[in-house]
Amino acid sequence: MRHRPRVEGGREEEILDATVAVVAELGYDRLTMDAVATAAKASKATLYRRWSTKADLVVDAISRAKGCPLPEDVDTGSLRGDLISMSCGDGGFTDEMPMSVIAGLVTALHRDPELKTAFQERFLAPRLALTRKVYERAVARGEIAPEVDVELLSVTLPAVIVHHAYILGVPPTDDLILRVIDNVILPAARGSQAS
């Protein structure tokens, strides 16, 4: 993969901010390079010099600090503490990233293979790796019973939050996250699920 030239100065941040705003307003399917160029007061040529496709531009925009930052890897010494730190702080489920931005991508991820690949490799993979580390530490500390399906357990919190946000229309809150951690994740981690 060849590296594209960076846009000079603060222009790149302005373009990425405009992209996040356009995704939030129009969704991925209706986003065009023209719309981003207009919102960013930039030329389409400027955009295409840096991002060869709409998928590249959008994934860059949502992956950076102001879009949807990667949560910090904080080792609090407990699975509960790590999950709270990861889920409730910067880059977590309650971050100010407009839910409409991710909502605007959800349907497109199923139809646009280029977006799906870029999203999985550049947005999702680092977050899954961080989650894997949290659960590996919990296993090493003995917080997770040997018979527990750690892979399934590790996707349960995001699955419940995404279901609440996009199916039920309930915005994620710290209270909801704590309820899922305390009533679902931790009991399951102890191996107290039904046999």
C-alpha cells in the first residue's frame, strides 16, 4: 500500500472534521467527495491527492482523536476497572462522537467491501486488540473461570451497547455500562452462567 501525501498544516484536520460532520448529517451512502470538499472549503483535487477513495477518507476521519479516539490501555488491576476505564472515558461508548456517525456507517459496512475492509483493519482491529488485552489480563489474574468462552464474553458489552443505541434508540450512559458489567459480564466471567 503506497502512502499518500499529507495535506499541509491544519487543513487535514479541518477536512477530517468536515468529513465527520458530513457523515453525521448525510450518512456514508449519501456522502460525496464534493460534499466534504464544500464543507471543508477545499478542492476535490486536494481530497483525492490524500485519500484515493471515500472509504479511506471516512475511516481516517472516524479513527483519529477527534473522531472516535482509541481508548487508552489502562491496567486498573481488575476486569471491572479496566472495562469501566475503557468504556466510559475518551474513546468509550459514552464519548461525544455523534452516534449518528457510526449509525451512518452500519448499513454501508454490509454493502461496501472497501469500507468494510478499511473499517475492520484501521478502526476495529486496534479496538479489538485492546479488548483482547483487557480480557487476557483478567484471565491471568484468575478473574475469569477456566470454562468461560472469553471470545464471546469479550464482545458482549459492545453488543449490548450497540443494541441499545441502534435497535432500541437508547443512548449509552455510564449507568447502562455499569449495569451490563455488573449484571452480565462479571457473573459470566465467574462461570456462573447456566450450564
